[in-house]
Amino acid sequence: MKLSSSVACLAALAALLGATGAQAGITFFNSEAAFLAATGGLKTDTYGDLAAGTVIDGSLQRPGYQVSAQDGLENELYATGTGLSTNRPDATLEFGGFASDLRALGGQWLATTYTGDAWTGARLNLDFSDANGSHQQVLDLASSSGFFGWLSDTVLQSLQVSVYDSNLTVFPTVQSFSLGYAAGDAPAGPTTGGSVPEPAAQLLVLAGLGGLALAQRHRKPLR
């Protein structure tokens, strides 16, 4: 009993150490491990279904959210092959349309060049909004893993990601994007082996199998 309590305390301490801070019901994470420890039911989008070099005109609907790239002139996204970026360096990645019960959001963020290479000398503006208000962070890619996440106690509203350094011709890019819940609040997932049929459905299946066996029996040739 004492051992399990100690393990729980260590896990809580690890999550606390990985959190960069908290304000008005929101916790920030620059450690993916700490973010994973504090959240549950995460669904991660890696954009592997988008062919490299694809330009997407307009907003892109993804499971649980939508993303666009706004710069005042056009709304074009660009698939890098390993992620998603804007098609213009001065555009902003905008995420929204989140399900009302989601509370956690995190991603692997980077800046990419015209050739799709990561540029670690850049900084990114991360502007996150929930029902408590707006929260701005500056992510220095030179001194971080590129991961940043949020855990809120209220409804997620939007996230905007842009390049902080206006003198750099690089593109704000997301490599993986995760949405979920606070640990312990995630809804129960489906049974691994698939759904269990209702009793009425089972009776119908058995009746159908019986009828099929009877039909096959009637079709047997006489000897």
C-alpha cells in the first residue's frame, strides 16, 4: 500500500516538473511525458494521409477539430509529408472547432524552410484561448524539444501558431497534434474485440444460421 502511494506521488511530481506554469484554470506543458501523464483519451493527428507537397485551399476538417492558414490574403495549407504548415511564411496556423468536452491540447511545433527542413533558430507565437480567456506563449525552438501543450478546466476555443521573428522566411508547422481530456476524465473506449451483440441480435443471428443449415440440408443430393 505504501509502495503504490509512493508511485502515485512520484507520477504527480513528474507531471508537476514538466508543467511550465498555470494560470486561471490552465496548465502549460513543455514536456510531452508530463503532458501524457496529466491527460487521457488522447487522439493524435500526424497528417500521414496528406501527400507531401499538397496545397490545401481553405479550411481542413480533421477528426475533432479544423485547421486553416490565415494571412489576410489567402487561406492555404501545405502538407510537408511529416506535418502541416502554412503556404506563406507570414500566415498563421489556426485551430478551432473543438468538441465541447475536450480539455487537453498539445503538439510538436516547428518552423520549416521552403525545402521543408526544420529551422531551429526560430521562435513561435502560441496563442491559446479557452472560456477563461487568452493565453500567449513564445516557444524558443533553439532551447526546447518543440513540444508544447495545454490542459484547461473549461471549454477549448482556439489556438493560433505563427512565427515570432518577422525577419525569418520560415513557416509555422505542426508535426503532430493531440486532443484529449484530463487524466481520469476520459470516456471509456470501445471494447478491443468489437461491440458485444445485444441478446435480440444474437437470437436473430442464431435463427439465421439455423435456417441456412436447414436450407443446405434440403439441397443435399439423394444417394
